[in-house]
Amino acid sequence: MNSLFVITARAGSKGIPGKNHKLLGGKPLFMYSFELARRLTTDENICVSTDDLVIADILASVNYKLPFIRPSALATDSSGSYEVLLHAIAHFESQQKFYDSLVLLQPTSPFRQTSQVSDAISLFSNELDMVVSVRESKANPYYSLFEEDESGYLKKTLPGNFARRQDVPPVYEYNGAIYVINCNSLKDSRLESFKKVKKYLMDEITSVDLDTPVDWIFAESLLNHYPDLAS
């Protein structure tokens, strides 16, 4: 499969300042994703999309040349991943490099494993819009999720008379770790409009996603117990 690996790592972050280059286990956070990408492809197929000059300097120290500095208009708090990914594709196509799929590796998922990304890629075909990593959700709309009705009373989000959690149908949530996206589908519509999406199921530890200071503390605790996660 002809894939472009994209790592989105802008400078700003409200939840955890400087998050993408902040050290986790002695390593800048984005490097977990970058080193993984290097294990699966060559540098010419890796695109780190960043406006962060600290990240640019770190990458230069490991002999990686940024394809571009992300435009400031795509590096604000309101900038969406969709536009950032389209910008990356357009840049490479302007260099006459065309890809079937785009593998998005967000820096906030440092514990995803190389084998998991490889397995997710193997599930992809050109007939799909996307393969996306998920975790089984602890909150279930048949059992533990409720909405308010017109009278302000709680009702189950989805109807079901299940007495035990074990009996409810499993439901899944995106964990943010792996997206294998059909480039043609991405050019046609946003990710939330995709219809042909397959899941890649991941466990709780490798699904850890860092958005808040509490998430960071939890990740550091995991590294203390499982130091191999940093490799």
C-alpha cells in the first residue's frame, strides 16, 4: 500500500502547554509517533506537519528535513485536522508524489505499537474510506448513557432492557491513535461523513490519549510500571 504517514504536531496547546515537544519518559512526545513511522517507511513518505521551531530543531538533529513549516492559518486553536491533512496531500502532490492512503499518527497517542499500526494498514483497501483505531467504550448507550426528554426526565440514549452490563451489545469509541484514510475519500468529504469505515480494536493501555494534565500524570505512571512503552 502506497501510504503517506502524517504526524500533526502544532506548537500551541491549551490543555498541556508545549505538549507535542514536552518530555515524556525522557523523550519529546511527538517522537514516539515519528520513530514509529520511521520503523514502517522511509523519510520521504513521512510528513511532520508543524509550526513549532523546537520540533523542527529536534527533527534536524535526527537528520529529518521538514517538507514545510505549517502555515499559521492552519496552526490556530480553531484549525481542524481535515484542512491540515488536505494541505499535506496537496504539498506532496505538487511534488508529483501521489498516495493511495494517508496514515495519521497523532502525537497524543504515544503508546500505540508498531505492530498495531501495521495491522491496521493491512485491513485497509481502496474500497474503504477509512480504517480507524477504537477502544471498547465503558459508557454504553443501552445501559449507562442517558438523555433528557422534553419533560427533563432522564431516558436511555438507546432503548434496551438489559439487566447486566455483560449482556449489552459492545460499542466503540475512536481512541485517536491510528487513522488509515483513503486519500480520494478525504478529498471528497470530511472524516465524519465517511460511510465505509472499519475498526481496528486496541487495548486500554495502548489507547491512552493525552489531552489534559491528568492524562499526562497517568501516562508517566504507566511508564513507571511498563518502561517498554517508551521504546
